[in-house]
Amino acid sequence: MKRKKWAALLVCAALSLSLLAGCGSSGGEFSSFSAKTLDGGSFTQKDIQAKDVTVVNFWGTFCGPCIAEMPDLTAYSESLPDNVQLITICLDGANNVELAKAILDQAGYQGVTLLSGDQSFANLCFAVQSVPTTMFVDSKGVVCGDPIIGRQKDLAGAFTERVNQVLKAGGKPEIAP
């Protein structure tokens, strides 16, 4: 019985520490990569460095919950201040360009969507185990905290909480939801 209590205590402590963790606690880095965008442009670590926080949402054209959350992503993206950006990465978009465009157009999303890239970009994509997955990246390209996996009932609230954790860790002012 004592072992179960200790095990439970250790699990709770580990979970508490993971919630308090700052940047660099999971997920890899966006500090060196090059990717192609849906509109034919390019996106690199320099675009990440230009903002205090980049919210990176991984999705797929095959994913119902991803498509269902697109209008919420659109609204959230449009509400962000200049120092925070939201981008999407469509994991199957390179093979489904027209479908990806149609999904984003229907949701009204005007932001950056990445489709393919170099090996560093591919490694970031291969690390994603399920969609939708959203990561929060500081201006150095470091993924901060654990990703948010799955569709969120209160997307703006959940994302703003994580954005503010990254901003606070970087000594920057928080944003309002």
C-alpha cells in the first residue's frame, strides 16, 4: 500500500513539474529549417525569430477534429498582437494542395500554412504522433512546454495560457485572451 502512495505521489510531482516547465521541455526545435508554404513562398527559422511566440498547429486534411477547429484557429489568429503569430502545418498538404486550400478557405484562414520542407522540417513533422497537435515556440525556435493535443473546447483560452507562459519565460508582457 505504501508503494502505491509513493508511486502516486511521484506521478503527481512529475505532472506538476511538467506543467511548470518552461521552454525547451519537449518536442524539438524550430531553430534551423526551411519549408514551403501553401501560397508558394518559403518560411524559415528567421520567420520564427521575428516573433516572440509562434503557435504551430499540425493538422491533416483527413482529420475531422482538425477541420472542425479551423474556424476557431482563424478567429484566434486574427486576434493575436503583432509579436505573436499562428501558423499551420498540413501534414498531408503536399499531396492534397487543393483540398488543403479548400479547407482553409472555407474557414477563412489567411495565415501561413506549411506543406513540405528540408530534413529538419520533416523531422519536426515525423515527431507529431496525432493531429491536431499545437506547439508553442519561442523566438529562438525552441518548443516550450508540452504540446496541446486534440481539439480544445476553449481554444483561445488554452492557447493564450500557453502563449503567456512562453512570453513570461522570455520576460515579455502577457497578452489578453
